[in-house]
Amino acid sequence: GEIQVKLYQTPERRFTLSIADNGVGFPPEIDFQNTSSLGLQLVNTLVGQLDGVIELQREGGTTFTIQFTEIKWNWMIDKNTSLKTKAWHGGQ
């Protein structure tokens, strides 16, 4: 089989990540957004943290497409511990 990974930026300043294979396809009876699979749970959690969206195409193999905006990081200092930490928010 063949696996393709693509990452590009759209004109609207969103990123699109596409992961595809030409295998037998993703089983139609599995809801990839509500599954007991730890890997898919992690993917869906990360997509949510990015305020992104994920889509699944099952034709000619399997393709997952994730769209998200650039994350902006800000440094913050915790007043109680004086530790420097990162905070993020979605960018426009």
C-alpha cells in the first residue's frame, strides 16, 4: 500500500493536513469520532484543542483531512510559582 501525507495553507490562512492510504478502506460501521480506539480518541482531542475540523473519506482507500488555524503562543508567568508557561489561542 501507499500512504500520502500533505500539509498546506489555504488562501483563508487555514492549514489543511491530509493523511491518505490506498488500502481496503476504513470500516463503515466505525464512527471515528466516537470510538474506543485510543489513537482516534487522541486525534479527535487534538483536533478539538486546535479548534479544527476533521473529515473522513472512504473512497479509494481512506483519507482523513484536518483543517485548523495557526496557533498563537503567549508566554505567561504564574504569580504563585514564578514559572514561565505557554498559553495558546487560535489565530486569525
